[in-house]
Amino acid sequence: MREPEIALVFSPEPWVEELHRHFADHGGARVRQVLVDPALALEEDYDTLVVSHRWPALTQALVADLHDRRRRILGVYDREEPAAREILDRLGVDAVVESDAGPRSFLDALLLLAREPEEEPAASAGVRASAASVHDARLGRTILVGGPAGSGKTELAVEMSRAVSVEGKTAALLDADEVAPSVAARLGLPIEPNLRSAIDAVEFGLGTLSGALGVAPQGGFAVVAGLPNVAAWSQVRPGEVVRVLRGLAGSHDVVVIDVAAPLDDVGGGSRGRYALARALLQEADEVVAVGNADPVGVTRLLAWLASAHSIAPASQMHVLVNRAPRDRFRRGEVFEEIYRTFPPASLSFTPSDRRVEAAAWAGCAVRRGPFTRAVGAAVSELLAMRTDRRGRAGAEPPSLEVVAP
């Protein structure tokens, strides 16, 4: 068997330097990287991450991301801290060792983790299986709202959340737009608590997820406000936000997600630009693509749909054409072009309505009118469809009378 290759998380604890020096002098394992930046834990090539329970970046999301990359985690705890081992077990690490156990015990644990999966100790497998069952448990339905910039997707995400609550279901709106988070400003909510607060609650137990929620005025639905500073996107790992989403889905019937318009894979790594939107696309049960009804808007909408479908081919794709003209001929042209190019699971139109602009200025819900009726009808149709995210991504085109409000 070859020597295990490890990444060692840097900390001032004595065992770190002792272990590094022992392996350098005597072999047994090879230290590929001494990590300071948590992002490098996902980007470097190694077998096992050796990390203290005190490392702030060691979260359930990071453990899940490492397991997705077929890496193991050896947690190191201080026997004088009674809760230290419990913390590591709860995070779902693969094995644990006392910080004062000595290099030989560390090496034995690393060699055990280097075995093939079928030879893995039952205890380690049990920890991960238990953690996975908790994190993957979801009751509610998740609906992602996206589309090209300027399509009005955020306004529609807000109204869709309210329409869900009108249907008698509990709804939550998650502002996960890493480029232009604007739900809090749109609804006149404070910037705190926000997405960062929700992540701290889910990953570190700092408060509760319910305490990180705001309430939409006149809307009857919960809100997770977006990042307070756009530059903070680099401090958020996509897996962390997915955990928040799953937590919301565990306590709400429907979670509506507002994401950034770009879907490009820029920067690479776990915190590449727009990685959050791509991760949430893969997690969502359904995707509602929003676009404007003019020729340029439809072209951009179809391009966004193609990108979204390539990222999440198993998710059902719905289309909501915003600011649609009243003219039936023009609506028909839009309808035919979309179904000719990318047949969605459903297609609906929302008209231009002065009440939308008035509500934006007032920071309140849109008054009942053509816009709210159209969104309500689209939401009712979507909720009536099956929720199997492995179902068809497209459908036979309905008649224009069905989709035109």
C-alpha cells in the first residue's frame, strides 16, 4: 500500500508541528499541503484532511463537499474538552484521534482510512450515514426563480412566495443572489438577520434558523435576506447555502429561491463566481425561468434556459414570460418560439401592471390586479403538477388559451 497523502490544517496546537516533523523525518504518510485557506481543502489533491475540532471552517457543508470529492477527514480533539469529540461526530468526520495520542496513533488512523470503502470501519460509515440522513431530509418543495438580468425575476419571486401563502401553504423566500441581493430592500426589511445569520445557525449552532428569518410585510411568508455586502460572496460556500435551503424546506411547504442571473463557471473551485447559483440549480425541485416578452428578452431567456438545463438536466423547467403584451398575435409568436426551441414543463405570461412599480416604491406587496392574478394562476398550476424532480423536463405545448391570463 502506498503512503497516505494528507492535508494538514495549520494551527498553533503542538500536535500539528510534531506530526508534520515526524512524517517528514520518518515517513509513513506524506504531507501534501499545510492548509490555511479553507478553499484549498477542496482544491488540493490528497487522501485525508487532518484537522482540529477548533478549526472554524470545519462545518457540515465542508465535510459533505470533501466526501463528494472522495476525501476522508481525520478529526483531532482535545480529551480535556468533553464536547470536542461530540462536535466532530456531529459534523460527520470519518475517524477521530486524541491530540496527544502520538504520531503512531495518527498513522494507524490514516492507514485505516486508506482502506477500500468495503473495508471501512462500521463506526465511521455509521457516522456519515447518520449525518447524511439528517442533512438530506427535506419535506417542502423548492422552486428556483432565475433568468437573465433585467427580467424582473426578483419581483416575481416575491409575488410567487405570496401566492404560495395565499394557497394556504407555508412559504419562505431565500435571497441567494450573489450579484445583486435585493429582496430586503424591495420589502423594506433590515439587512440583518440575513443569509450569513442563517448559515451561522445551521453550521455552527449560533442561534436558530427561525431566528434568521424576516417576515414580508402584507405577504405572509418568511424571508432570508441576501448578503449585506455583495463582496461577501467569496466568504460563502455553496454547500452551506444548500444546507440552509434544506433546513427551510424542513419547516416550510414551499421555498422560493432567488438566484443571480449569470450561470457561468468562472474561477473554479468551491467558491468560484456564480457557483452558488449553479449549486442551487442542481438542488431545486423545479426551475422557473423568467424573461421579458420582447425579441431580445426571449433570446436571452432561451440562452439562460439552455445553460440552466445543462447544469440541472433532472429539474423541471417552467417559463414565465414577464411584461407580456396584450396583443394575442405577439404572445403567440413568443409562445411558438419558446416551444420550438426549448419546450418547458409549463409556460405562463404576466402582463405589465402599474401596481408593480407602485409597490416597489412603497416597499410593500403588489395590490391585487392583472399581475397578481397571472402569478397566482401560474403558481396554482405549478403546485398542481407532480413534484418528482426526476420527471420530464418538458411537456407538450398547451393551447394559448390555457397559458394566457
